[in-house]
Amino acid sequence: MEPEPDNLVLVLLREMRAKQDSDSARLERVEEQLRHVEKQIDDLHKIVVYSLGQTTETQFRQSQQQSKMDEMFAQLEKLLSSKEPV
């Protein structure tokens, strides 16, 4: 006796399931890669925010130091100009 041919619907369902399994595995790999890229972007964002903050703080401190130096030079000039020549 010859084996009975598979029902065409069952054959198609098996093919669809195999394709679906393959697509699911591929989707999982893509999702993992996307999570990795998202983490890299988050890390980059933190670095940029930190760097911009450091730059702003550095500029602020430099301006404060410049103001203090200007003040000291003004006082020095005042002291030197108030002295009478010997």
C-alpha cells in the first residue's frame, strides 16, 4: 500500500509555521540589536549632557576668575597711583 499523500492544507500550514518560526527568530535578533543601539544612544546622551555641563561650569569659573583678576589689578593700580614718587 502506498502512503497517503499529505493533506494540502496541512502541508501549507507546516510551511507557514516554519516560516513563522524563522521570522520570529530573526525578529528576536533585530530586537536585541535595537536594544544595544538604544543603550549606546542613551550612553552618548549622558556623555553629551555631562560635557556640556562641564563646559558651562568651566566658562562660569573662568569668568569669575577674570573678574577677580580685574578687581585685583584695579586695586593695584589704585595703590600704585596713590603713592608719591620719591
